[in-house]
Amino acid sequence: LFTALRLHTEPTPAEAYVYGGALYNVQLQLEDEAGEPRLEGTYQLFQNHPNPFDHTTMIGISLPKPGEVNLKVFDAAGRLVHRDRKYFGRGYHEFGLSRRDLNGNGLYYYVVQADEFTATNKMILSSNR
């Protein structure tokens, strides 16, 4: 759920009302697969979606502060096949990749580096999805 939804309080603040009109603040805590809370304000690399993909895919990253983000994509043999560099503000952002950015069907690893944060994940390009 955490990777599928982006929740924030803009433009509508998170609040709930009960009978009688009392206002309650709503706080949602999302947890990772291990049951640990996902903390806002931390670096996070998300699984690309869709995966596997046949035309285009998106790689999401969450940043606690603005900065330069580097994306490198390697094939299964460890060869660098694609790189991208963007400056993003704080929050959730995505890199887009298409089939023509890569060297055909197969397993790829993507590495995202931002400030002191580095994370790796894998994806599959397949025309037989």
C-alpha cells in the first residue's frame, strides 16, 4: 500500500468529525513488510512500477530534503546501460525509463544515490508480460 498511494494533507487537511461536530486530527502510519513504521523525512527507494514492464516503467524515490539524485541502471552482467541525474525537491518523485533506454529483455539493477543515501533494486524488462 505504501508504494501504491501517496498521501498528504494538501489541498485538504487530514481531519475527521464525530457526532456533535467534534474535530479529530487523523494520523496514518504506514509500515513496511517487517512491520516497521515508514517515517516521513527519510530517504526511500521504491520498486519500479509496473514490474515486469514492456514499454515504460517508473522508479520512485522519497527525499527528506531537496537535492541532486543520480540513477544508474546496470544489466545482469554489471554493465552500466543508462544513467540520469535530476534535481528534486523534498518529497516523492519519479524517474521514467523506457524500453529504448535499455539493452533488450532481461534483469536489470537500478541504483539511486542522493546525498549520503544509496539504494539498489531490480527490475525486469520483458516483451512477454
